[in-house]
Amino acid sequence: MSEAWRYRPGDHYVLDDLSGFKIRRSRARVIPGGQTGEALVDARRWEAQQPQDFVRGVADDQSVDLARPRQQTCFTVVGTCVVAPAAAGSDVVAVASTAGFAVGDQVQIMLDRGENVVASVLAVGSGNLTIAPVLPGSVGVLGGGMENMVLKRASGA
């Protein structure tokens, strides 16, 4: 049965913030803070505030105890690929680019059989590197050439 809508001194009507229904103030309770933000609701709808609403963050000091500056980059890869086949015993390797290579550089060349060979550059010119010692195996004979890389070795390596 519904409540009689009559006057009660000091017990005025309020609107339930969750349902929108009109209720007496004596039957209303406030849900404190949190997501509801001080909502006024019917006592039958009232719930205690979620304990997680009261959790406060803790300051986390993430400073580094022994900071050091970043080191300079002192290693740069200079490389190219073989563009034409070179047979075993050859001292000239045709490459895509000779940029970055100079006479006296140590280079590492991958043979067709997957082995790496170290050689010295004797001459650089028009897409060719002249090397010593001669190649112990073929280079670029198996196909495309991209699998046969020529890399400049770092000084002292």
C-alpha cells in the first residue's frame, strides 16, 4: 500500500537521485562521495561506499641512483651487396656501391657456401672492390646477390 501523501512537520519530500521517485526525507540516506557524488537515495537502495574509492596513491620515486650519460655511437655499419658473380680465385668483387670503402679497409665477404672471408681492399673503383687474398670460393653465383653481403670491418677488429 502506498504512503499517504499528507503533511508531516519537518519531514519534507525529496527526489531519490537514483530512481527519481519522490520520498520522504526521513527515509532518505546520503551515499558519501565516490562516483555517486553525495547522492540522496531511498534507505532501501542505500549501499556502503566502495572501499576502493578511499584508496590513495603512493608516491613512487623512480629516479636513478647512478645516472650516466648516453655513450657516443662509435660503430657504424658500412656495407653493400654483390651484384655480379665472382668465381673462386677472383680478386675483384662487383658491388652495388663503393661508398664508405677505402684502400686498406678490412672487409668481410660472404661466400655462396655461407662462409665469411676477411680480405683487404687494394683498390676501389667503378663499382668494384679489388681484394687480397683472392676469394677461396664463389660469390654471387647462386642467384640474386642479396645473400652475399660485403661489410666493412671496424678498425681493430
